[in-house]
Amino acid sequence: MGNLTLHLLLCVFVVICTAKCPKDWAEVGNECLMFSYDRQTWSGAQAFCRSQLSYLASDDTAAKHTFIRQALSVLDGAKIKDFFIGGNDRVFEGQWRWLETGMPITKFTAWAPNSPSTNMTLAMKQNCMMLTWVDNDVYWTDHDCSDRRGHFICEKPVSSVTSAPVVG
Ligand SMILES: *[C@@H]1O[C@H](CO)[C@@H](O)[C@H](O)[C@H]1NC(C)=O
């Protein structure tokens, strides 16, 4: 399924696609989100986001989580599931932080049951956050960063788009 088709699906069923965000990006709050149908490792995903002047998304408010769940519900219908986002505990085991801010995750959380893993063998190699369906809801899981099967969500502030210099 092409990017355009996905974009239309998201626009029609989920989001108000306004001019504030670039084409193929959805607007929520003051941020623009891009849902990939490509697959990458967590680092590969972050490299792609950075090339788009963005970062792996922070799922840091209930409102944004609800929005992401709606979008993932549409994508799930296209068999596109399991999305890397910016949460990680790569620096200090067990200290989960958002890539965007480097700040510990404290306020809003959406961990799946039994996540993050308390089995140290698993916990040591599952340092990257992935959004996964459990029953009928979207939750965070701790996932192997080197797994190449992750789709991913990039994010950037609306302000970074509107204040960008016009080229050409
Ligand atoms: C922890 O996970 C490893 C790898 O899956 C497994 O071999 C081990 O039995 C688990 N340990 C416990 C205490 O469950």
C-alpha cells in the first residue's frame, strides 16, 4: 500500500489534515506525526526521522495516545502494526526516557501488562519502546532495538514547520 493511500485513509478516518503539517503528516495538538509503513531498527527509524527534521515520537499525553490509537487502528486494518517510538532505557537500564527531551518518563504511561520486562536477561536487551496491540488496545512494550521489523512514528512541533524558511 502506497504512502498516498495510507495518507488518505488517515485523513478520511482519523485526522484533520491541515496545512500546518507537511503533506503525509498528521496534526495532533501542536505536533505533526508521520506514521511509517517502512520497517527499521529503532536507530534506523530515528535516523530517518532526523532526516525529516523530526525525532521518534513521544507518546506523552492521554490525548496524543488516543489519537495514535485511532491512527494505528486504521493501519492495523492494513496489517501494519508494531511501531517504534522514542521511549528508551538505553543509557541506564530501567530508566525510561523520551528521546525528544531526554527526560525520564513520569507523567503519562501506557505500559502493557508485564511490561517493561522484569526478567533482567530480557530487560537488558529490550531497551526500545514499541507500540503494540494487546487485546483491543495499544500499549507500550520494551522491545529489542535491533529488530528490523518495526514501523515507526516520527514527530515534530508545528512551530518547527511554520517557522521553517521557504526554499525556492
Ligand atoms: C528470562 O528470560 C530468558 C530469555 O527468554 C529465559 O531463558 C529465562 O528462563 C527467563 N528467566 C526467568 C526467571 O523467567
